[in-house]
Amino acid sequence: MKPSKTLLEAKIPGPETGIQVKQTICDICCPSFHCGIDAYVKDGKVVKIEGTAEHPLNHGLLCTKGLCNRQYIYREDRIRTPLKRVGPRGSGTFQPISWEEAYQEIASRLLEIREEYGPESVVFFSGYSKWYRPWLHRLAYQFGSPNYATESSICMTSTFLNWLVTTGNIMSSPDTPRAGVYLGWAYNPYHSRYLAAKGVEAGKERGMKVIIVDPRITPTTERLADLHLRPRPGTDGALALGLAHVLIREGMVDEPYIEKYVYGYEAYRAYVQGFPPEKVEQLTGVPAQQAEEAARMIGENLPLAINESAAPIAHHRNGFQNYRAIMALSAITGCFDRPGGQIPCQFSYNYQSAGFQTREDQFTLEAKPKNARPAVGSQWFPIWGDFINEAQVDDLARQIQTQDPYPLKAMLGFGVNFRIAPDSEGLKAALMKLDFLVNTDLFMTDTCKFCDLVLPACSSFERSELKAYGGGWLTCTQPVIEPLYQSRSDVDILCDLSKAMNLGDPLMEAGREACYRYMIQDLPVTLEQLKEAPYPVKIPVEPYQPGSMLEKGLSTKSGKFELYSLAIAPYEERGLDPLPTYKEPLNQEDPEKYPFVLCSGPRLTNAQHSRLHGVPWNRFLRPEPMADLNPEDAASLGIQQEDVIELFTKMGAITVKANLSIKVDKGTVYMFHGYSEADVNSLMSPDHLDPYSGFPAFRSTRLGVRKKV
């Protein structure tokens, strides 16, 4: 029977239309989410998507990014076949080759380079997406290289490093359902991490107080904040120390808790005496009266839960210490590892804390080479080197150019995007100096255009993926359509390369599913059960009991929450401070020439780094690169809405349009990153880095603005 036109146009699934509904996930954004998707498939093509109502994470909801998945996976610039460069590097001239030829070329070149320069001369790099990272990490180590590196060198890892230094544990999260006051530092879920708003909305309804700290006016400050504090970018640490000053002065700290569980309090208390509200106002711009009010709101409504924010706090040259100062508030109020405060958590799989343990760490770290040379960045950022099993990417360009302390000659990359870095053109120039450069991606990006080999990867709709979710959920998705063109799963590519290089790794050579089974072998569920289930499967877990980690003793040298870090103390001679001290975020060079603060990366509802700039539905919401300015600043420069302007630093200049907004704080210019035609990260200095973490100062760089005539 021929289906009616109405049924087809309405995309109604069933035998009449031939449309089937299959389940997958969206992996456009970070692994914290990856929402469930119902894919309506007809004749092997996705014709419609909806959120999966039965999915335990998103319960049918999708954001503006997820809703554009059809345009995303069917973009015209999908890479269709393995490609080999035949013209000069950077010419973008390639010829198609077979997968077998690609594998043979990669294996022979990497092994030759290892033989001549050593395994450390090869970098194994992951950008987005992140789902395959355990395999890339293991492959790097099996190859013998310490230089496994990821974009998390400028993203979430600063947060992990902070908690490892302070508590010996990799992470904590706010216990919002039991909190009396929520300190939303750099918290803007309506533009980023949209599902994170639900818990705070529910808490506010039951009477939880909400303080939002953000220089800008956002939907979050307008909808949720009982009090909105607006510090100048990068002055967060001074504000946190000022809040501590008032809490201590007013006796609103938990002395018995501090005595039993906190190390270095006396030195910390002496230091914060230098941050009375009046001094905080001078440093941050937050009125002294507001700082007093915020501290009292915290002290009178405990327990305190604090938003964890990876990028806005960390992306300053003082970001690591600012973060420590903020999280110190949870210790002095007795709220770390307490109900309604910050609850320690451990990762189950691929950055997700689900309450159960897999063998992901064993899978990657059991292959770690012994007596390997230090990873890139370790000599300059020793705290990073002591705690993180990754290279620090922000030192990559320097080491390629100088060959200090050893040469880097090749990179096997997945989702490499040179625009992620400060001085992005400098990173591009360095990458072009490598003897051999491979990138794996869905799309022909600007980075792919100067690679030696380019490999086509699948989207989440075209592959199988193991995925954990908070609350004890685990799934193994199945493809809802066949891989487009000749694309392949990243994990399958990595397993094939392990075999092609004959690295002697029987587990990788056995393939993806053998690795899945290895990592979940201790769980009461089989891979077959996960594959057969259309939705994530609930794994029985014992809920974490707050206080357990404190009573056992933390994995720090003192066994306590360290306000004075014994891990940092050995590096005092290098200018690193064991206390969460405050330093100004901006350098002092030529403030008259560069009177503004440039903040790169404020979230847009339609964008995820550069991944969606090529998707028409998303690009439509901000089709041209624009810089957001306060109208008073614009008026002082003779700039009106959508005027063409230049942003300039000592690194160069870019041309964009002006977007005037009263929600922007005076003196700061905000711009989203990733636009090829106006790459704001090219204006950032590669030397303007946090000395503790190596993170770049994306959120606080001196800037000049002028109208272009």
C-alpha cells in the first residue's frame, strides 16, 4: 500500500512510510551531556530527530545544537575518503587513497620517525570529540610516547588539577538538592550546559538562596540570582578571598571542621586579612556592600554548594589560584564532603562520574612506558607534570620550534584544530614544520588542509559507543545509519593502526568490542545486554555517603583539605605559592594603547567552539563574527551597532562587527571564538599563561578597539 503524502510529510514512523525510530546520542558538545536522540530513519537516511523521552539524562529535551544534528552529519564538507597530500603543504591539494594505503603510510612513517628520533618525538593528539580517548591514550603509550595530548589542556583539566592538588581527588560536584545557598561562579546554563539549570531552578523554588558571579548580565542572573556580583574578568580570586575575610571576621566558619579536616588554615586566615571589602571593591569593582551581603547570605544559609566551571575561572594567568580561592570557601564553611556542599566524585568512564568503576584507567595506564622522557610542558609547568598523565598542549608550538628539550617530528591527530590555541597562527606555523602530520575528522577543516594525510571519521549516528551517565547509567549505542561515504569509527581506526604498527597489543588488535568487554568486566552487565537495550541500563550502585572521604583521610600529603598545598611548596623558588594567593590578571604593558579587556569564548546558544559554524541553522543566529561592547564604551569610540571595527593587541588585529549590549560590563569586549575569517585567538599571546596549569588567558587580555574607516 502506498503511503499517503500526509504521513510522509509528517514523518510518521510505521510500515506505511518505511520510517523507523532508532536511538542514538548527540556528541556535539562535551561528554557531560550527550543527550539521547530518537533518529527517524528512512531508506538509510536520518529524516528527523527528537529527544529521547526515556533517556535518563535529557528526558526528551534537546538544545539548539542537538536539534541541528541532521544538518551537522550531512554537511557538504564531510570528508568522504582517506586523502593524501599531493601539493605543497598548505595548498589543500589531495588525492583519494584506500584505507589500506593510509594505514600502511601512517605505520611506516611513524615507525621510521620513532627509530630515528625516539618515541617521544611523536605526539598523539585528541580534540573533539572525546569518546575515543582511552584508545588514543593507550596507543600512545604502547608506541612508547609520553606525549598523549588533548584539548583539555585548555579546558577541564585545570579543574582536575586544582582538586588533585587540594584534596587528592580528581573532582567534586555541588550537592544542589540539599544546599541552602548556591554560589554560581561563572554559571550560565541557559547558554551552556542547559540541563544544569534544572537543579538550581528546583532549589530556588524550595527556598535555596542563589548568588551568581558573572561580569555580564545573563539569562541566569536575570532569572535565578538573589544576588548578582559582577567582578572584572580575572579578579575572581580577590572576590573569593574577600568573602572569606568577612566569613572569618563574622565567625561564620566551622572551627571544629577546620581543626579536624583542613591544613594550613592559620596561614590562610592571616593572608585573607589583607582583603577587606573596601580593598576587594578596588580590585574587582564589586561594591563593598555587595561583598558583605554575599558573605552573610552564605554564612546564614549553609550548607554552601559551589558551581564548578572549567573555563571561565581557569582562563586567566591567575586562574588556578583563583579557583583554589573559590573552593577554599567550601572548606572553611565545613561544606566539603558534607551534604549540601561539595561532594567528591570519581570518574567511571570517559570523564563521567556514574557511581561505578570500570577499568578505563587500567586500560590506558597499564601501557604507560617506563623511563620515558618528560611529556611536553612538564619542565615549565611542574604541577601539571606531577599530577596529569598528558602533555600540556600550550607548550607544544614552542617545543616544535625550539626542539627543547627534544625534537617533535610527527603528530597523529583526531579532531586537531589549531584555532584552539593562543596565538593560533603560531601553532599552525609550528604544526606545518612537523615531518608528518595526520588528522582525523568529519569535515575538511582549516587544519586538515595542511596535513599530510586526512582520515574520515563517523558521527555518533554512524557508530557504536560506550557511554556512562551520572546516577549509575551505562549504554552501548548502535549505529542508526551506515557510515557515510568511506568514514570509519575513530576507535576502529585506532585499533587498526595498532595492528598496522605491530605494537604487540592483543587487546587493541582484537578490536573495539574486546576493549569494551575488558573495561566493563567487573560490572553486573554484559556487553550484549547493553547492545540490546534501546536506552541506558541502570547499574546497581551504592550511593556515596558524604563524609566518607574525610573520615578515611584525603589523598594529600597532609591527609586533609590543603589551603596550604604541600604539593606546591617544593616549587616556591619557582614563584609558585602554596597558599591561594591573588595576582592581577592583566600584564602592565601599554594600558593606554590597550585600554580594554578582551574576553574570548563567552558562550552562544548556537555554537560549540567552531564545530557548528558550518551548520546553516546554527550559523544563522550569528552569521558574522561580532564583538560585544558596552554602549558607553562604543559611544566613546564613535561606534554604532554593526559598525565594522578592529580589535587589536600586540599580536595583530582582526576585523569584526560591533554588537552593542547593556548586558556587557564597561571596559570589557567579548567575542566568541572559532571563526576562520576573524580568529580572536590569534590576538592572544602564547606567553600569557597560568604558571601553575599552563592554561591560556583567553578571558583577560589587554585590547585596543577602533572603528574601521
